[in-house]
Amino acid sequence: MQFFLDTANLSQIREAEELGLVDGVTTNPTLLAREGGDWRSQAREILKIVDGPVSLEVVSEDAEGMIREARDLHAMGKNVVVKIPMIREGLKALKVLRGDGIRTNVTLIFSPMQALLAAKLGADYVSPFVGRLDAISRGGMEIVSQIREIYDNYGFDTKILVASVRNPMHVLEGALIGADVATIPFAVIEELIRHPLTDSGLASFLADWKAFQEDG
Ligand code: E4P
């Protein structure tokens, strides 16, 4: 399973990169706006830090505008993946961008049929938003499981990128289902690393060792 970091925050990206856990990064207009400043220079910095795929999202709502933006974003770096929203105009843009050889990540996916349409039109990634689905009690991971089954049935090589991750269980269940990628907020990366029994176990090992050294 590939781990992408779901943030536009440079210090979080640098810290996770040092851990060797960053296979890529996903951003969206909200994440970039949260960092403030010039979004282009922010994106360029991310592209410098991370060798893997970096998703940058278009903000146009018409196919022509999306295509224009996608070509501009693509020119920013070889590891750019252009995020296209799962709307009719986005599907029209998808076909053109595939012809241009521009990698795409179809975002705001909330149903397996949306994921099927995106795959049929050649999306490189689809991003089902599991946390937002769980918030309205529509099992987010069930949608991921259905997408996996459909893609396997027909041999689609579109990658399933579990998004809107809220906790380690989303990552675990995504891995058990066989999703290709999970894009993970920095705080959840920390939760994946920690376990209370690890902390207490280490503390007791070291306490016993300290007592042993003092008795020696
Ligand atoms: C992927 O990059 C998505 O934009 C992101 O995971 C959405 O997460 P949210 O539901 O917390 O906004």
C-alpha cells in the first residue's frame, strides 16, 4: 500500500519525508488555502521535497477551464497529478487529458459507479472520500471494497486512493481491501506509529535494565 500525505503544510511533509513514509502528497483547494501565501510557490516547494506523485486540483467548473488549468499544473513538474472533480464537465476533461498524457486523480468520489465511470475514461487514480461518507453513516470502506471488486472484475488499472481518512482503521481496512494508496493526514500517521502497549512495554524494559545496572 502506498502512503500519500494529505496536506500542503511543508513542515509536516518534510518531517514525514524524513521518516521515509511519504510515497506522494495530495492537496486540494482547502489545504492550499489553509497554508496561505502564494499557492504556486507552495506547490513548487512540495514538488521539490517529494519525488512521488503530488496531486494539485483544478478550480474551474467547465471542461475547457479544467483542461487549461491541468496543462498549466502539469507543466509545474513531472510528478504532478491533476485532480479533477467527479462532475460531468470533469469527465469531458478526463478524455482530453488522457490524450495529452497528463496523469489524473478523480476526486470527490462517493459511489462505486462514479469510480467506474472515472476508470472507463482512463483516470490514473480515484479518490473515494471515506471519512465524509462515514459522517453521513454511508459506510465509506464498503464503497472502497465495491470499487476494488469492480476494478478487479474488469481489469481496470486505475488506482484506488482512499481519501478523507480520519483514523488508523481507515488505513487498516483500506489495506485489507487492497486499496492501492491511502492519503493520510499527518496526525493519523502519528497514530499509526503509536500504541500504548509499545510505550508501556518499552518503559518497563528500560526500568528493569536501569535497576539491573544499579544492582550490578
Ligand atoms: C484528498 O486529498 C482529499 O482532498 C482529502 O482527503 C479530503 O479530506 P477531507 O474530507 O478531510 O476534506
